[in-house]
Amino acid sequence: MSDAAAREILLAGGRAVAHVDDLQASLQGLIDAIAAPLGIASAAIVIADRSGAGLEIVATFGLDDAAAAGLDEAIRRPTHPINRTFAEPVPTFDVQPMNPGGPALRSHLPLFVTRGGTDSVLGVLALAHDHPIEPETQPILEAAADLAAATIERHRPA
């Protein structure tokens, strides 16, 4: 990834986080800023739903209604990589998907904040792509995940 692309991701993402006063719109701006420069085929940001009992897709890129509905159903399974990322908050890059079809690779980044010395996972940034994420691009994605986590934390009810 070029320095200009990395700069644009962080500038557009920072603007979406700091200057959009709606959780869904802010996360949508962030995911849009990430996906295009990196050639991401599809992406989603998933958070714990308001009840805390399930998961909710709050922003997508490149998913039509049917694909979003399929993802919504798939993330109900405890073995789904998005669910596993909530339980084991470690970024994974360039993993082959569980089911055939679609882009060749998946990456999942936990969205967490640290308060009082404790990490809290607030969501997951899930990416589907055909080409490996270059090592120098991974920190940019991790910074974007941090922006998403800060956005979610900002919009949490007190």
C-alpha cells in the first residue's frame, strides 16, 4: 500500500470518527475509507447488540441485502470467526474462509478499548479480500480498528 493510501485511510477514518455524530454513520464512513484503497471485496463491523446477548452488524461494504442476511445468520454460530474474535481478541490476517465462495481470504480485527487496565472487546472488523494484506498494511488496519473501537465507546450509553 502506498503512503498516500495509508494517509487517506487514516484521514478519512479520523474525520468519520471525530465529526459524525451517529454510530452507524461514523462506522460506515470508516469502513468505506478502509475498503476502497485496500481493494477489499466486502467488509463488516459487528458489535454486541443492545441487549448484550447477541451480535449486530452496524456497517458494511460490498454486501448486498442477501449477503448481509447470510452473514447475520452465520455469526450466530459460536464457531464463526467473528464470534471467535470476540472470545479471543487477536487480529487474524489472510485466513481461508470456512465456506467456499466469495473472496479467497478473510481478516478479522478485534475492536477493543482499555479502561482501568482491562481490555473490553466492543466489536470486530471483518474483511473479505482476494489478495494477502501486506505486513506494512496491517498496522494501518489495526489503527483503523482502534478508531472504530473509540467510536463505539464514544456512542455507548453512560
